[in-house]
Amino acid sequence: MVALIILGVLLAILVLILLIPVGVDLGYEEGKLHVSAKVMGMLLQIFPKPPPDPNKKPKEKKPKKEKPKEEPKEGEEKPKKKLKLNFNKDELLELVKVALKGFGKFGKKFKVDRFVLRYVAAGWDPAETAITYGWVNAALSSLAPLCRERFTVKDCEVRTDIDFLADWMHLDFGLCVTIRIGQILGTVFGIGFGALKILLKNKLRLRREARLNPPEPETKTAETDEQTDNSTIQEEERKQP
């Protein structure tokens, strides 16, 4: 009974860990870049690094102990195992399909909590500035339906403008995405098992080809070895009185 309770508690803890949402919050505003990790709704600043706490005492660095290097003995060399992979076009295509399917499902599981894009076209040449402004709007209008289909966006702000008096363009960008740990592991395992099946097929195919096309026997080497043995025997007989 105690073992079942412990097992149930461990399973509950594992489920809770898999349900933890993690993500990243990055942005480029007013010429400054910031990157933060997001865990259970809490932001942990990564870049730029937060200033150190003046009240915190610095840790003393312990000297590292150098391990003695073991020299290999003479005549002893460990054989290195090499994984032979000789994929054909069909197997490579299957690998690409497995990866694309996995990443496609992975993209649907992302939740975009915040997406900000503010773009102001500007430049020295008014005609080129107008062309760039039109191209950016056309690109955004073509990508918007695909993003709505692939991702769940909570807060979205996209603005474009044009300024013929400014010399440089202005860009503000912000993105915050979250996903659960279990969803990440599920996608990774799905891609891994699909790739493992293809690797097993490749190994079986190589074994089958090796059976059908065995290597040619080395007859010449055997003949040369017999000739050398006969020559050494004849020389020893001559040396004898």
C-alpha cells in the first residue's frame, strides 16, 4: 500500500512538471535588446544581465584538482565504433518529412502571449522609401493568415507608417511565446521515434545488400603468404650443413 502511494505521488509530481509552461520574452525597442526566460508566468532576465546585488557576498572559488592523465599502454588501442549511414534519396526524403511534420505540430502548440511590430519607413530617397513601405505591407498581409492558422495569439499590435523627413527607419519588435514542457517532450519524442524507424530500415537495407553482394575473397594474399613460407623453408635448408 505504501509503495502504491509513493508511486502515485511521483506520478502526480511528474504530471505537474510536464504541465509547467515555459517560454521566452524578447524585444527590441528604442535601439535596445532584451531577452528574458518565462517560467510559470515569471520573467527571468537573461540579457542584459541584471546588476549584481551589492549585499551579496562573492563566492570563493575553490582550486580545481587536476586528475592524472592515464597514458595508454603500448600495443593497446581501443577500437572506435563508427556508425555507418548510407542513406538513399527515399530515406532522406522520409527523414525530411518526419522533421517537417514534427515541427509543424510543434508550431501549433505555441501560444503567443504578445506580438508587437512597429515599423516606420524612412530614407534618403523618397521613391525607394515608398517602395520599401509597400513591400513591407504586402509581406505582412501575406504572412498574417498563415500566422493566425499556425499560432494562437493573445495580444497583437502591428503598425506601419512612413516618414519622408527622417533619414533612418524606426523599428520596435516584441515577442513572448509559451509552451508546456510535456508538449516539448512529446514533439521531440515523436520526431525521434520517426527518425529511429528510418535508421533501422537503413541498417536492414545495408545488411541485405551486404549479403547479396559479399566481398571478393582475397586469393592473392593467400598465394603470396604460401610463397613466402616456402622461400623461408628453402633458405633454412640451405643454411643447414
